[in-house]
Amino acid sequence: MNKEDFKIKALQTIDDASEKLAELKSKKESAKGEALKKYEESIHYLEKKQSELKSKYYEFEEASESKFEEVKTAFSSASDSFKEGFDKIRKVF
């Protein structure tokens, strides 16, 4: 995958992460008590993961061709981490 194709994929990944977070936030209203607290902690955790994802994207944009593969791997790892976190939270709530 070339740099331009990866850029398009990366932006789509960030958009997907934003949609997933919005979905979780919209369901927060139904949680109460201890469940609400855990839900909010989970959302905060995913917000941090999303921030890492965006940070890796900005690194990617600034990367030279020689660093492209390294930054691409770091972005993919951050993306996988967000997806894993989201899947765990979705199973609980």
C-alpha cells in the first residue's frame, strides 16, 4: 500500500473511531450507578486511544518516505488497540 492509499485508510479509521465513540456516548444515558461510572471510565479510555490514533496519524503525515513503514506500523497498532478496547467495552455494555 502506498502512502496516499494509507492516508485515505487512516482517515477512514479515525472517522470510524469517532462514530464508535459517539455510539457509546449515546448509550451512556441508560447506565446508572456503578455501571455509569464504569461506562464513563470506558469512554475515557477509548478517548485516550482515539487521541493516540490521531497522534500517530499526524506523525504519519510528517514522516519521510524512509520512515513511512515504521509510522504505518505504529498507526496500525494504535488502530488495533482502539478496536480491541471498543470490542471489549461493547461486550460488557
